[in-house]
Amino acid sequence: MTGPDTERRLAEAMTALAGQVHPAPDAYRTARVQWRRRERRRRLVLALLVAVVFALAVLAGLWVLNSAPTGSGTAPEPDRPPAATAPPRG
């Protein structure tokens, strides 16, 4: 029962099985609606993820800027004149 006879019987069985399969009349429309729904959900999840990452980055940046010690900036204090960078000529 091996060889060409088995292959022929298997091909006949598959042909008979394929002849019994009939797609639903609105199968394409249903599949398209489901695909669009999944695509919208995927885009919404991605947009939310980007927004959360952006918000976390902004919060981390504000936290770092706020946690800097006072008076450590490069701008001179308003009540003191700027330090001289070169010795005076004269």
C-alpha cells in the first residue's frame, strides 16, 4: 500500500475534501472589518505608548533640572559683578 497507490488515494481524498469547502458569502468583508479593527487597535496602542514614553522623558528631564543644586549655574549672581577673566592692563 505504499508508493503511487497511496499518493493517488491521498490526492483523491484531498480533492473530495476541497470540493466540500465553500466560503461564506461575506467572508472577505468580515475578514476586512476584523483586519481594520486590529490595525486601528495597533495604531492606538502605539500612539499611547509613544505618549507615555514622551511624558516620562519630560518628567525625568524636569526632575533632573529641578534637582540641580542652587547657585551652580554659569550665569553670574545678580548682586555680584562678574569675575575678571584677564588681569587689568596698566
